[in-house]
Amino acid sequence: MIKGFRDFILRGNVVDLAVAVIIGAAFGAITASVTADVITPMISALVGAPDFSTLVIHVPVLHHVPPPPSPLPANYIAPGEIHIGKLLNTLINFVLVAGAIYFAIVLPMQYLLKKFNPPAVEPPKTKACPECLGDIPLEAKRCKFCTQIVQ
């Protein structure tokens, strides 16, 4: 049982996945910082707010709202407030991560795979009829268009 567990852990896919998760977490922190500290302030300069996280949509509350807790929790959201700015920050972060992964990893890998493993050329499955030039299967003995006997 221990040997099976050891073989499972030392399998290449598990180790690669663990490394990918750790690097992904570090890369996520970098892109979150780029989003929060560089891109969002540049875009929000056009909007006029210091940060997208301050963009809030206020919705009328249709019931009695209890008073907020005395020391407000860190992520307290008052009833009737939709924090659209936090969603925009997250979307920008996602687009940055997806773009970086695509352009830095996926495209080069596709290029290398095409270079080292060119697609196999399939032999033709049809041939032209000598009489009518219609495409017929290679195994055909007679053309399906003109009924000419084919060699």
C-alpha cells in the first residue's frame, strides 16, 4: 500500500501538477498586483475614480435593514450595494492571466509541436474518373457518375 502511494506521488504528472499549481499561485499574485497597481489606476484615471473597487451600484432596499455591526468586518457589504468595481478588477486580472498564459505558453508550445511533430500527410482516398473526372473512391471498379469501368 505504501509502495503504491509512493509510485503515485513520484509519477511525473503529479509532480508537474504540483509545480504548476505553485507557479500559478505566484503568477496570480503578480498579475493581481499588476492589475491593482498599474492597469486599474490607468483605466480609472479615465473614469475619474481612484480605483475600480470604489464603483458601487446602489439598489433600493425593499425591507427593513438592521443596523450594521459595530466594528465593521473587512469585507462588509451593506444591503443594496452591488460592488461592480471589484468584479471589474477581477475580470481585468483574469484577462491578464489568460492572455499571459496564451501568449507565453500556449502559442510557443503549439509552434514547437508543429515544428517537431509535423502533421502526417494522409494518402488520398479518392481518384479522378478518366472519363468524367468525377471523384470516386480508390477501391471503386466503376464510376458512380458515368458508370465507366475504372482500372
